[in-house]
Amino acid sequence: MLTSEEKKAIIALIRRQVVPAIGCTEPIAVALCVAKAREILGCLPESIRVDLSANILKNAMGVGIPGTGMTGLPIAIALGALIGRAELGLEVLQDCNRAAVEEGKKYIAGGRISIKLKEDAPDKLYIAVTCAAGGHEAEARIATEHTNFVYLRKDGEVALDKPVETVETAHEEDVELTLRKVYDFAVETDVDDLRFILEAKKMNEAAAADGLRENFGHQLGKTLCSPLGRGIMGEGIFSKVLSATSCACDARMAGAMIPVMSNSGSGNQGICATMPVVVFAEENHNTEEETIRALIISNLTAIYIKQHLGTLSALCGCVVASTGSSCGITYLMGGNYDQMSFAVKNMIANLTGMICDGAKPSCALKLTSGVSTAVLSAMLAIQNKHVTSVEGIIDDDVDQSIRNLTEIGRRGMDETDKFVLDIMTHKKGK
């Protein structure tokens, strides 16, 4: 049994990691950092220098910026300086409109923005922005998490200087999770204390509806809903789960001006941890309470895995989030803790190694691959079928299996991460 203090700590953790975000969180975090530096400077910068870790640069190169019809960092930086409101966090560009975009284009054309890769960044998530105007200079830095400011200064006066925490130390104040604790918390806690998670359902359903209504990205979600998609995939639960998830991702990656509920700093992870569970619950006629508890299982499993993986890595975030949704779907099928652990092992055995090559419209394809595996893994798990410790990286202990996954993603794939960025930055036409 969890203590009331542990339950309160876990609720606080979920509320901190499951938050609204407009647009891809990496370029939006850069815009947030710019907005903060501009706020400290007190006027529109004459020049902006942005130094980024490789993972931030990778994830910000090809993704749509909400409300602009444009992709990439320059417009995010310009808008952060022109209309960004730092107090809004990951909704920093909430005030974006057509006039602001036109001003942003002019600002970019003025050659005021410099973007550099910081080779020796202290964390995989690192943003440093220096704004200058009228002989004054302001600097803001974000590290480890998308809204975590670690350094603020104006000229020689430093207002904030925190050490950059690594993945090993960043969560010392958080409750130490295990998969068993995730399950026990979700099924034992008073459902009224968990009802806040329905906001994620509401918000991400709206994003999915937007993706179905408009022509975003590669239109994967719309294709699955089309006569062609239905003719091949049918109209069952499986196809509905895939189409709703990919519709929301299509909209988000193309820069739709609509918020999604993120998980662990990623809107796509929030979509992937939420929409499969929501659609399965509706199609399976689960109760509202069951849906709430399944959403908690899904989102908290993703948070647990990300605590050990780190906010950004070479491993695609859909691996983590779809593992959460597989656990949630297993619960909605009537599964118990053992079956939930079977689902995790099945997921890790299948998806480990999927690379992250930046945020972009084709992320919808990866989310759909992850969610497909989530459903298959749950189907096997509910029948007590699972990958065993004689196979690959799976351990008898499910938490050790998760550590094996995160160590591969966090350290084992480091060289892969560098190679991916090198390919992305040296393509013809770039």
C-alpha cells in the first residue's frame, strides 16, 4: 500500500510532467528562452545568439511552428523576441498572429539571428540565448527540462545560476517509481484525485479532430480514415486507435495553432500516451473510472521510463509513450499487474533501437508504429504471453528490463545520435 504522502508526491509529479504545449516543445523551448532573455533586456534585441545542444538542434530543424506556416528555428526565435510571453511556459507563442509572422520574417531578413551548435553542452537538453541592444546584454539558459531556467543575467548582474543536473540527479526529490508503484497508485488512489487527467483526453481529442478536419503533414490520420485506409485496415478498434493518434500528431508536427497535453516535455509523447487509451476505452465501452485509471497508468509509466532515459535522447520518444499506452490498454482489457509487466517486456523486445531523427511531420508514422506495437503487446499480455529473459535484452525483472532499455537509449546510442545529426546537417540543399 502506498502512503498518502507518496500518493500526493506522485500526483504532483504527474501534474508537473503532463502540461499543455503549443507546437513542438524543442523550438518552443527555444522561443521561451528568447522571450525570457528579451524580457530581461527590456527592449527588442538588435542581435540574438542561440547556442544549442545537438538534440535540441536536431528536434527543431524540420518541424512546423504554430500559426506561421513555416518550419525551423529562425521564425521561432524571431517570434520569441517579438511576441513571446515567458510566463506562459510552453504556450509562449500563444499571441502569434499573421502580423507577428510578417514582422518575424523581416526580423530574420535583417540578419540579427545567429544559431550555433554547442559541442560541449552540459546536457542533451540545453539552450543558451544572448540578446543584445543599446550597449546592454541579457542571457538566459534552459537545461534538462524544457522550462527549467538555470541561468539569468543582465550585463554583469547574475540573477540566477543553478547547477545543470544530470538524469542521475535531476529527480532526487521525486518519489522513486517502479512499475508496481505505478500500477498500485493508479488502482488504489481515489478516482476523484485523478480526474484532472481527463483534461489530457479533452485536449488531445481536439487535436485529433483538427488533424482529421484539415490537411496537415503527410495526412496519415486522414488516409487511415479514407476509403483506401478503411478498405485495407477495416473499421475496427485497431484502425481507430491508429487514426486518432496519427491525426493529432499530423496537426501538431505541421504547426497547428492548437495546444496538446504533453508528457515529460513532449507533445507527441502526450498524444501517444493518451489517444490510444482514450479510443480503446470508448470502443471497448469502459467506464469513466476505468478510463481515468488507464490514462494515469499510461502517462505515469511514460514518466517513470523518461526519468531514467532523460528528457531527450537518441531513442524515439514514441517507444516510451507507446509502452505507457500498452499498459493502459492492458488494464482496459481487464489486465492485472503481471499482465501489465508482460506488455512492457513485449514492447521493449520489439521497439528498442528506434532512432529519433528530429521532430517533423513523419513523426506520425513512428507514433503509429509504436501504437500498433502497443496494441499487439497488450493482446499477447492479456493472454499471459510475453518475451522471456532468454531472449535479447529482456530480464525476468520488469524494472531491470526498463533500465536495459533506457541505458541503450541514453548511453548506448550516443554515437548513433551524433551520426544522425551529421547526416541531417550535411544533406544536399541544407
